[in-house]
Amino acid sequence: MLAKQLSLYDYIDNTLKNLTTCEVEIKAEYDNIQKAILHMDILHKDDDGYITIAIKHNNDWSQYHYKIEELKENVGKVLSIDGVNIYLSPNSFYKPIRRIENVRKLNSLYIDL
């Protein structure tokens, strides 16, 4: 039986769907992990909603939703994925669905120039 090789997208999707339980070799630099945690601490202080991270690979966007503590504990795994752009939602959500009607806390306004 031949094993099917996972595409990069499949690997990313599997890793992020199982972020809190999967084992990933941390390749991200310690300073970058600490900067990401500080960014989350400032932006999502005392936040009890869901935080969304979105990953862009090629022209495909995928969204994943976590509680802030889960994300902070596992951000090194996210930063260790090569070849993707990562977006962190500035606001939190009541449900693990990033929609305007689910906004829990409006922490920041964002503009992409």
C-alpha cells in the first residue's frame, strides 16, 4: 500500500485544527514567539471570547478559532509553519465563527493599506 503524501495545505489544516494536541517541532525563534505573546496580551487582555487566526496559503484563506490562552500556549507551533501569512483577529467573538454578529469585544480597529 502506498502512503499518500500530505500537501502543505493539508499539513497546515491538520495542524491548526488540532493545535492544542498535535506535536510540532518549534522552529520559530524564541524572540518572535515572545513578541507574538506580548501582542496578544496587549490586544486581548482579559478577553474570554474566541480569537481567530486566518492563514493565507497561495490564494486560499482558512480560519481557526481558539481561546486566548490556548493560542498563547501554542503560538510557537503556528509561527513554525513555513510559507504562510498569518492574520490574528483584533476582536474576539462569542462563538468560534468570525462574523460581525458574533463580535464579543471590539478591541481595536484595523486598516490594511
